[in-house]
Amino acid sequence: MEFFCYHRDRPGSAALREKLTEEHWSYMDHYTAELIARGPTLDGDRATGSVHIVDLPDPAAARAFAFDEPNQQAGVYRDVMVRRWRNVLGRTMWDFPGGRDGGDRYLVLGLAEGGAADLVPPPGRRDDLIAYGPLLSDDGTFWLGTAALIQAPDPGTARTILTPELYADIEVHDWTFGGRR
């Protein structure tokens, strides 16, 4: 089962995040085979959150992964979103044809309003997508939104990967590939 985890940083936690970098990476090293994508959201050079898309056995394992993470345990994050997710592209971020570096990348997070929407990416956009899939309830039966990691020239263009009128809210965050270089 695939899960989307988004940890949002607590204001004023940058120094603590920096101090825990090695602990965070070491923790993630234990999940190398399970990770589909990872990386921080940013405001300029300052981290504002962390995205982890991971393939784990069940919702309990996903919650343990998200809440046992060292930054979470130490209070770097103000909140955590854990949602079941479906890897529509069938690849990891390391398989993204655009590579690890170059171009502007974004997390686009659409939160549900009505019936399921954007279950597959729009035609002609697949090569821009690093990761894409619906956010689902723990049992996989209810659509709760859509999450995408995308390379785009600007946040407005990134936002167009989703159909705006079908969501209660769409967030766009600067994002970059995470992990050890």
C-alpha cells in the first residue's frame, strides 16, 4: 500500500531541523526500498515541510513511519498528513525523466470537495510529473484529494495539473528532491 505523508514545519523550528539532519536521513535510510519520493517543501532556502511517499504494508505502518520520524519526535513539525495514495505513474522520483536537478519543482496538493477528480494526469503532462496520485481514505474507498510533484516553470503552471473547480483548496509549494546527495 502506498502512502503520502506531508509534515509541515512548526514556525521557528529551522535550527532544530538543521541539527537533526543526519538523524532524519539515517531514519529514512531504513526505508530506502519503500520510498517512492521524498523531499522538502521550501520558502526560498528555508524548509517549510517534508514530503514522503512510501510503500508500506498497512495504515498502521504508515502512521508509525510518519510519527516516529526524528523531526516529528523532536517537535520540528506542527502537523502531519498521512493519506493512502495510489502511484498512478508507477515509478519513483529517481525514475523521473527530468533527473534530480534542474528546473523548478512543486508539490501540488488538492483537497477534496466532491466526487473523485483528476484520477489520472491530463494528457501531455506525464513527462512533467515526478509523482502523481489520488489521496484516499485508509481503506482506499474514499477520494480525499490529489497530490502531485511536478516540474513546471512557475507555481501557476504547476497548479494547472489539477482542475480547480473540483477542489475545496489547492496548495502549491516549492519542492525539491530530498535525501543524501
